[in-house]
Amino acid sequence: MSILANAASSVSLPAALLGELGAFALAVGFSPVHLGLLFLLLLGPHPLRRGGWFVAGWLFTSVLTVTLLVTIGHGLLLGMEKGSVHRTGLDLLGAGALLALGLRELLGRSAAGDQPPSWTSQLDRFCAMPLPLLLGLSGVLQVISPEDLFLYAKTAGSLLASGLGRGQEALITVLFSLASTVLLLVPFAAVLLLGSDRVLPLLKRAKTWLFERGELIVAGVSLLLAGYLGWQGIDGLLLPMS
């Protein structure tokens, strides 16, 4: 979020917009599947090459997704001002999707007990794929989940409603995508700067922690964002529809 906030000092950008998009970026970026894949890549052969391409693929997918959604919004002349039908509907749908995700993660974690999440058993098979296939699968997983797609759509909607110029929209899109990549960049930068041998024990502990608690954090973040979007949607319903 600090990446977005620092942009406000260099160009005239709304602080509220930066804060909102920063929160969305971190929510998108906390993907246990992608973080788990990156940890395994950094623990495996050619960690910098494979991990670097993986992080770059995430960044590219994020930029492309937001750019496409903003372009579609401009092309369809969608009104995304507060109180508009499109924005209110998006807020309420996003709140519902995030609420469902949060409850699903909580119930699934409770039912699993001490067993690791089912998706962890697939990560080794994914990492064994050729790198181009892995990058393609990573990109699909990044945008296929309804909750992440709603967050990307909400980001694009906020940009459309802000009334910024196309250049500023492009800048915010890149900054948002960089902010969403922070959680992936931290372990990659640690391996790059400190070396894999020194970081290896920390990566193993981080992977274990992620497998044990990642779903609970996803649930908590999802429920918080569901409450925020639900409040935005209800507030929009109270305004005259445009």
C-alpha cells in the first residue's frame, strides 16, 4: 500500500483512491496458492530464474487484467460514480462473493482440523511442469476465482469513477499491480540479495506457516473486505440511482 501512497506526493492523485486500491492490491496479492508455489520454486533448482519469471508473470497478468477491464469500461461508457447502478451492483456482488469465500475458508479449515489444505498436495505437481505451462496456469488461477475477479473489477471501477486522465490511469494500474506483487517480491528479493543457502530455513518455515494459517488469513481479509464493499453498496442504494 505504501507504493501507492508514495505516488500521491509525485503526482496529484486522490489519497482515498490510493488507500482503497492499496487494500485491494494486498488482498489480491495474498494468494496462498501462488505464495506456496513461489516458495517451492525458490527451494528448488534454478530458484532465481524460475522464481523471477513467476513473479514477472504475476505482475504482467495483474497489469493486463486491470487494463482490459478499464478499457472495456471506457468502451461501454459505464458510469461508475457512487450511487450508479453499475457501481452499487458491483459492490454488492463483490461483498457477497467475499463473504462466501470467507465463510468457506473458515468452515473448511475447521473441518480439516490439523490436516493441511487439500490444494497443498497439488503444488509439487505444478512445480514439476515446464515453466511456460506453469506461468500460464498461474495466470489463469490468478484471475479465475470470483473474489479476485471482483477485486480487479472493483479496482477498474474505482479508476473509471475517479475521472483521471489515461496517463494517470496507466500509472495507477502499474502501481496497483506492483503493490499486489509485494508479498511475492519479498521472498524473491531475499533469495536474490542474501542467497538461497542463507534464506533456505526461513523459506521452509514460511511455507509451513502458510500451509497452516493461510486459509484463516484469507478468511479474515475476505470478511473485512466483504463488510467494506457491503457498506459501500448499501450506501449507494441510499443515493439516487444514476
